[in-house]
Amino acid sequence: MIPFKTLIEIDKTSSLAVFLQLADQLRRLINDGVLTVGQKLPGTRQLARLLQLHRKTIIAACDELLAEGWLETRAGSGTYVATQLPVVRPQAIGNGMDTLVIEGKPGFSFTPKPHLIRPLLLMSDGLRLDDGFPDIRLAPMDELARAYRSYFRWGNPQQHFGYGDPKGNRFLREELSIFLNETRALRTTADNILISRGSMMGIHLASTTVLEPGQTAVVGETNWSGANMNFQQAGAEVLTVPVDQHGINVDALATLCEHRPVRLVYVTPHHHYPTTVTLPPDRRLRLLQLSRQYGFVILEDDYDYEFHYLRRPVLPLASADPHGMVIYIGSLSKSVAPAFRIGYVVASETVIDEMARVRRIIDRQGDSMLEFAVGQLFRNGDMRRHLKKAHQTYANRCDHFCSLVKSELADVVQFNQPDGGLAVWATFDSQIDLAQLAKKAKTEGLLIADGIAHNPPHKFLNSTRLGFASSSETELEQSVSILRKLTRG
């Protein structure tokens, strides 16, 4: 007799009903061939005794399997495994978010990595003061569609749909090189550029290429957790230096370098994440000098260079680096739309070659069609026109939003109007529980972050980023009105 007591395990603490657990496990025994086609099952009373379950539970499980076609009854004889087993088809998932698709634990062990846990940022259909996303309604979709159509009319189809260069489409790299040289005073060629799927991949490739386990990566005390995660995943020890109203404290970095070797320093100098402040020229020069002196790599993440409002943007560190110490990362995800997964890495040719080798083992290559289409947008001027339009729109929204916050929330929110970027760094009054405020705002149809992800270890800032770029002026007014109501409650 089959040892049902050994083969079937019921978890009475599970939220899944016991009869469904039993039905699932009997179904598994049939699928695994333990219970064979046409085999007779013990009676319900006997199964109840063997499994120490109520007979009604056994009957409910069998009824479930009879309805699904896994079992069949024979008059006067009992219950058998069906002679014609059902064909397993995908089952449509209902509207319930808690629907279980795959149940149970894996048959192997693994160790979760705590450093990979962070909040998942999603776009909201309603009102939002997000992390600093662009307004996808401004994206040049018609122009992009035309560029896609031209892709299918141009050149050799074998080149379009075959394997390509892991560095990315050369046409886009050439166009991007021209754009970066003209707008950011870089000195690049296509061979100095690798196209990635957003800046996150660029950071991952850079981390994997230049960091060895046990080496030190330095970041600002407040920093983008996505970067920290990549450095930790590469095996580096992540140390922090203070951040003030002018960005990272380079004197503190110099002191750190005197006491231990530093391999990599990660900075967002144009608009420090999350606080939005711009690193001044004297600190930039000092950072470059320290890099040469101590031999550390500068990983410069310039995620929203195009959007600087009060004056001309400060040129990247990479533009003043004749010694090849800077790896420069940029992205079009903030310039166009988050789903527009085009980022780029600029570095010396030998570094780019090595990154391409690393890229091949995780992604092989990017989206050739999208990369060509984006290259077309640069070639025919559509991208520059879009960026100019978006720049003016976001500058107006920044002014309007900051004016609203000053007039409606001045008693509960402290902030400085940023010189650029897509969000405001807002510190709430200590009497306001930001986490609770975020929950209440959600019930009012407004998405804001609770700011917990921005807190350094053992510090509580009660601050968050309030993104203005993805909302119209009317939507911003509605959002601030909700915050005003909730903070007056």
C-alpha cells in the first residue's frame, strides 16, 4: 500500500484550505506517477484515519479532483485515478492579487541577499509626487514610430535581426558620441561608448568590471540605494562620507583615503541623489585631484543632465578628466520615459571592451531596433527638439510646484528650490509621521514615497523626494491640496 502518511504533508498554519492542500498533493502524486492511471484509492474513512483528517475534508478533496477529471468513481467499486487524465492548461488568474500561481517551497535551499531588498517604484495612474520621473505624455512617440518604420526599410534584414555588438548599435553610438561631445564637452568616439538598458545596467557593468571582493567603494551618506546594491553585490565594502548643501564632502573623502585604500567613488554631482544639490566647481576639481592622487575610479552618474534650470549646466567631471579616471554613465530613461531602456557608459576603450565581455554573459546585446530608432531621433534632430521642449515644461512645473509648496505647506515642509532635476527634496516637520502621511495620501488617490529608503543607517531624516515633472500644473495643484488637507488634520 502506498504510504500516504509519509507522502502527504498538511500545513495547518497555511492560509490555503486543508482540503485544497490535500487535493494539490494527490494531484502531484498522480503527475509524478506514484498514483497510476486506473489505481484504486483507499476509502474516505481509511484515508481520514491514515492522514488524521476529518472525513469531510477527504470527501471535499476528492470532489475537487473528480470535478477536475483527475479521479473517477465506479458504481459499487470506489474511487480510482482517472483512465483519461486531464490535459493541464494554463489557468487564467483572477482579479485577486493574492492568487497563488506556484505554491510551496523550492526543493533546494538558497540564501537571500538582504542588500538586494529595497522598495519597488512603480508608476501611478492617479496623482503622484514621485521619485522624479519624466512625463511620458511628452515623449516623442510619433517620431519614434517613424524611426522604427525606417528601420525595416533600411539595409540588410540579416543585420537587423541577427546578433549584434554587445556594445550596442554602432549607429546610435556614433550619434550619441556627437551629441555628448557637443553638449557636455566630452572627447568620445563610438568606441568609448557602450549602450546599456538604463543606467542601472551601466552601474552593474562598471561595478563588476572594476571592483574586486573586499575592495572599498565610497558613496554619499545619502545615496541611491540601487548603486549601493550593485557595489555590495560585487563584493565591495561600501563606506559613506557626509553630504551637505553642496554635495559630498570631499575633505572627508580625503581623510578616508589617508587611512585606507579606496577603489571607487560613486557620485551624482549634477543633482545629488536624493537631495538634488549640485556639486560646486571647487569640489569637483578637488575630487579629480584626489582620484589621481589615490588612484580610485570615479563613477559619475549623470542621470538627468539635460534638466538644469537656473543657469547653464555644470559640465561633467568626465569633461575635465584627461587621465581616464572617470567612468561616465547617462540615461535616456529620465529624458524620455522610464520604459525607454537606453542608457550609456563612457570610458576608455579598454574598459568598454571589458564591460562588453561582462555584458555578454548577462544580456548578450540590447534592443537593436530601439537603439537604431533612437539613433535616428538624434540624427534628424527630433531628440534635441524633445529635450528642449521637456526642459522648458519641467522648468515651469518646478517653479509652479515650489510656489505651491511655499504658499500651502510652508509650516510643515522645508525645502530649497533645486537648480535642476525632476524632484524636490522635502523635509517634513517632526510632528508629521511621513510613513503614515504616505498611507493616508494613497487613500486620497495621491502617491508619495515615505522616504524610508533615503534614511542613512541609524538616522531618521523624515524627508522624501516629491517629483513634479510627471504631473501637469493642475495635477500638482490637486496633489498639494491633498497634502495640505492631510497635514492640517
